[in-house]
Amino acid sequence: MHPTPVHRVPDDEHAQIAASTFRMLADATRVKILWALFAEESSVNALAEAVGATPAAVSQHLAKLRLAGLVESRREGTFVFYRASDAHVRRLLAETLSHAEHVTGAAQDDDPHRY
């Protein structure tokens, strides 16, 4: 007899949504874009400068993130501003970035939750 699991297994719908979210975060540029948008809303050009990518590349990544429901946009005249739309994803990303610091040995003992 097998012991009863502590947590239930996610249903197919929730597992698919989780997998889709991880696919969106499987690109370093998208991770940087999304992290920047958790700090403040931004335009494509400002994001491109912040993450070191071309505006065209950032625009493509934002389109994917928007379709996935991870960012929202608003228009102000001829400008479009983007913002992160999900605080759950922020926590997930923060934990993942903290894990990356731990793996690389860059974690600071005096600031274990920098992200």
C-alpha cells in the first residue's frame, strides 16, 4: 500500500496553465522584461534599453507575454505602456531568481530575499 500524498495532484487544466507559464519564463529576455515590469510600467523603448535588447525583440516578447496574460498594456496617445499583471508570477519569479543566486553562489547572507 502506498502512503497518501500530502498534496493532491493538479488537474489537467491547472497543470497546463502552470506549464504554459513556465514556457513563457523559459527565455532570459522575457524574465528580464517581466521583472522590470514588476517595478514599474514601461514603454517598449525603455524596456529595450533596460534589458539590452532591440525594441523589435522586446515588442515580440511583450506580445507573447500579453497573449499569455502575464502583462497588460494601455495606450496613451501614440505610446503604449506595459505592466505586469500577476502578483503570483512575481513571487514565482522572485523565488526562481533567488534560487539562481543560490546556485551560482551569489546569494548574500545579509539579504537572503533580495528579489
